[in-house]
Amino acid sequence: MIGVFDSGVGGLCAYKELRRLLPREDIIYLADRKNSPYGTKTKDEIIALTKANIKRLSAYGAKKILIACCTASSVHSELLPEEQRLSIPIISPAARLAGELGERIAVIATNHTANSGAFSREIRKTSDACVFEFAEQKLVALVEGGCRDGRVSSECKEELLKIKNKIQEVNADVLILGCTHFSHLEGELKWLLPEVNIISPASEGARELIKKIKCDRTGCGREIYM
Ligand code: DGL
């Protein structure tokens, strides 16, 4: 069984990709709504929540856990070795791909992720691209409140237009959706920024996890949400 967690609906984008690629795998999804949002919390609080989620999912029998939340993934190196071994963070696969694709990389993320510089650090390991990180916490609440591709409120449209201007101002050729909630608006952002390569850590992270597990060909594709 694979465990997946996020503070809310963001990780569902990673879940969808996992389910598409692993139809028989049993998957358990934890949306930690009680403690949402993560992006406005302190580093210590995020570490504590990440540890608790890993513990809870492994108690349910998860053999590998996808941290389908960039904010929680940004503290992965602070976890105990056993917790690190059990879990897959989603920042590095997206950062690697961004470094291969572009020279001016914009990242939109939560307050915590953007201020931590986690994406910049990871991108610099494989590329010397310029990185521009923007905190877009307000968009998390809008997505949590129901905004999705094709279902965008006027307030959400306004936020997306502001983001479009910021990305164009820095002349970015790649945009990382550095908060999994934003993958729900990938279509809108592609439409607004057709010339920019858009990367979703949710999908890249799901593919990374698959590389690291022995797929279950005998499972029945059970789904548990909590
Ligand atoms: N979806 C999460 C992320 O990728 C967290 C959003 C939040 O709870 O602030 O960072």
C-alpha cells in the first residue's frame, strides 16, 4: 500500500497520476485539513506535522509515502533517517526537470516554501539557471475553497492575472507549480502563459515514487481517504 498526504486537496493531483500509472496498487490518502494551511506555519510546526502524517500512514500499512505537499517536502532533510527512507519528497524531481528545461525558472509556492528557498537550493544542485520564487499563499485558500481549471471565480482570475504579470516581468521560460494545490489550476496557467513550460511537482513526484517501489500487481486498487 502507498500512502499519500497533503494539507488538503493539493495532493489529489499526485494521487491521480499514481492511480493512472498503478491501477492495482492500494492507496491511502491523508488530507490533514485539521492543520491546514501548512504554508503559514513555522518550520518546527511543519516538521512535527510531517512526522505525524508519516507515522499515521505507516501504521495503516503504507510501505512508501509520497509527501504530496511541497511545504512538507521542504523539511524532508530534517526528518529521522527511518522517516526519510519511508517517504519521498517532491521538490527534487521537479527541480531537476526545471534545470534541464530552462534558464529562467519561476516558482510559485506557499509562504513557507518560497521563504525557505528550497526550490532554489535544489535547482542549483544541477543547473545555474536564475530562479525567482514567489509566495502565493492566497491561491491555496482559493483552491481549497473550490477553484479549479474551468471553475475559476473572479477573485481567483484576478490572482492568476497578477501571477501571469510577475512571471512575464522576470521573463521566465519555466514555471514550477511549487505548491500542489496549484496543479488544480495548471490548465488556466498554461492558457495564460502559453510560451512557458509548466512543471507540476505533484506529477513528477508520483513518477519518482514509482521508480522507487516494487509495483503491486496483485492488489485490488483499493482507495482509502482520511
Ligand atoms: N499543498 C501544499 C504544498 O504543496 C500546502 C498548501 C498549504 O497548506 O499551505 O505546499
